[in-house]
Amino acid sequence: MKYCLINNLYPPFSIGGAENIVEIIANSLSVNDQVLVITSSNNGDTEFKEIPNLKIIRLPSNNIYHYLDNKDKKIFFKLIWHIKDVFNFKTASLVKDILKREMPDVVMTHNLKGLSYEIPKVIRKLKLKHIHTLHDYQLLDPHGSLHRKGINIEKLPISLRVYKNICSKLFKNIPYIISPSKFVLDKHLENGFFKKSKTFVLPNPIVLTDKKHLKKNNEKIKLLYLGQIEEHKGIQFLLESFIKYNSVDFELQVVGDGTLLNGLSKKYASDQIKFLGRVAHEEINNIFNDIDLTIIPSIWYDNSPTVIYESYVNNTPVLVSNIGGSKELVEEGKTGFIYKYNQYSDMCAKLDKIAQNRADLAKYGANGYEFIKQFEVSKYIDKLKNI
């Protein structure tokens, strides 16, 4: 079988979990099948890389700037970029030429922002089997977040309704839709997407190793925030909660990079709150060895956060908010804890509960590891092939 995966980014270029998920799928499929990855190039040229059973083609963006260069652009240029991105006929034509030449048995699209929303039409005209996987809300909101200035968007304003209607038409004939969480799938269905599609909730794949994760015996309960240092990730809420809770029994480690890192580290860094900045992915496991619990305090509608999977793989329980898809991955009092979104009092109450159950945190982490086994990549691939 020959599979084609299409995503806007592919490692080493990465800003979120989607591109890492695509890489996991590509590597696993390439063990027994031929795999083609189509993604974007950040230097304006078409690039080719080929290793046994895996071919990677990076296409120029054919837009006024690359997807990764979106920050700090003026609104006018962003508007032009988004319009051209949706109707990027040149990139769609390049993808069409590749697909006609390669003729894969299955095409799996992921995040197409930064490539072209005309690609589903190309796949349909070539009569290729098509599976599309959702990773956020890019078809409802160009930002992909449904979140602005600390507020989640419940009712779409007219500008987003126009955008949504265009996207729903461009994506309406895809036969199969996968979402890692029921929450994200329901958000799309509520807004009129995928009426003709077969839909599946299939949590993201993870790679398990035989490595033993040896936890240190910490004097304090060590908490971890791992992710982008951005407003919608809830990092400010977490830091304020930690300050309000004011317990010498806890230490918080903040790992990640983002636009708020410098400001927040200057304001909150202390003996109890340590900012480690961006850490190489291969060093993450070493950090988990020193951590008792991971906190995912998102204030936006998270889909299926990669950090939860990573925590469970490293025998670490989690604390998550009760909005979005995060709670679908947590068994309260067994693999972690769930607090009420954006409520300081409930966050502090959960920290109390964590302190009271400190002796059980290792058991919760072991439960998380057992829970995540069902999403091991080989099982994910089996389910994918049966769609």
C-alpha cells in the first residue's frame, strides 16, 4: 500500500503537536508500506528527501509569506495571506501533479492552513481515498483557537460565519473525518461541517518504550507546566493560582517558550516557580523523572493535548481544566484530576487534594501509563487502516 500524508509543517519545523503526530504516523506506516509526505518549505524552494519507504516533498508556500512568519504582521497583510491561503490554486496544482504521479492508495490530510484549502477538491477529482484529521478549529477560525483576548468564542461573529461557510463547502465531500476528541468533532458538527462524512473519534497515537521511568523522591511536590508560554494556554491563570495557594509544599517548573516568557519569568520567578525556557524534546523525559504531576491549565478549547500523552508515557498524572477535549483523557481520581475552568478556588481545592493524596501520585501515574497503552501507535495504525 502507498499512503500520502499532507500537513502544513513537518519536523524539524514545528509549533505544536500536529506535525509530531504526522511524523509518528509516517514513520510507523513506512515500516511495512510506502509513505509520501507533502508539506511546506520555508525557503521558497521545492525540497525532496527520500529514505527507504519514506519520501518527503516540501513545497514553497506560494503566498506573501510563510505560515511560520505570521507573527507581528499587519492586519492588512494577514487578511491578504488568509484569503490567498484558502484559495491557493498554485499550491493545490502542485499537489495535484504529485498525486497524479504517485497515485497513493490513501491520502491523509491534517492541517492544511499554509498549503491550500483547495487540496480536498484535488483529491476528490483524482478519486483517491481521503481521510482528514482535525487538530484544532482552523476550519472555524483562521487562528485555529476560537479564543480572543481571554474569552472563548461561543457564537461566531459574522466574519467567522463567512469564513466557516466557505470552509464547510471546501471540505464537505471528504468521505472520512477523524478527530482526536469528541469535543472538537462536535464543535464542527454543530457548525454544519461533514454532513456527508463518516466521522470517528480516534485519540492521537503515542510511541511507548521499554525504558523504565524512575521517579525521584522529592521533598516538595513538583508540578510541571509544559507548553507554549501564551495567554490561551492558561499559564497566567496557573501562575496566579500558584501564588494565591502559597504553599511551601509545592514547586512549579515552567518549560516552554513563547511571547509571554520574558514578562512572566521576570514577574513570577522565585525559589518555588522556576522557568526553564525551551527544552530539547530528547530532554523532556529527564524532566519528567523529577516531576510528580503535570498541569494543563488551558483556557481555550484544547483538542487532545500531546502533553497529557507524554505525561502518561512518563508515569506522571495530570491536572486539567474541564473545558475542551482534555477531560476525555483523564479518569478523575485514577489517572489525575479535573478542576473547574478558570476558577481559582477550585484549582486551589485540587492542589489541596493532590497534597492529601501525595502518597498515591505514583499509583495515578502508573494508571496513566496503563490507560495510554490503548493509543499505542501500532493499534492506532490498525484502526486507521480499517477505516
